[in-house]
Amino acid sequence: MVAGFGPEPPWFEAVLSVLAVWRLARLVARERGPFDLVSRLHVAAAETPLSLGLACVHCLAIWLAAVPAALLAPGWAAGLLLWLAVAGGASVIELALGEAS
């Protein structure tokens, strides 16, 4: 099985992954979500250790970046590097564009 989306260069897939991870992390950490679904998730996770992680864009980016890294990387070493790169890229975007936490 060939990993990736198609004939696009690998950097394109990495950039799309960074943007997608940042958007999802931002949605869960800072927004209410459609039909208040994210708000309900925060209420359900209240007073658990998970609640702190759900409020942090950078923390969520670490966990969310594992998915595209596992799907796109050809091996475990490349996957580990891509995981950290995608999470770091999402954190850079949040630091550049997000409001102060």
C-alpha cells in the first residue's frame, strides 16, 4: 500500500496535515463547535485529567498529529519525525495567529 494522497509532492501533504491538525486542535480547544458538540465534550470531561488537555491547542496538536504521521510516513523513523513536525507546525500557527492563552 502506498501512503499519501496521490501525485502531489510530499511537502504538500505535510502542509495540509499541519493546517488540518491546527484547525481541529483550535476547534476543540477554543470554539463551541457545531451544535455545541465541543462544548458538550468539555462538560463531559470536566473534573477529569482530560479536561486540561482539551483546553490546550498545543497539547491537542501533539495527539492529533499522530494520525497523519502514521498514515503518510513510510516507516517508523519518518513517522516519528513527521509527527513532531506536524505538531510543531500547528503550534507555530497557533502562536502566530491565536490569541494569548
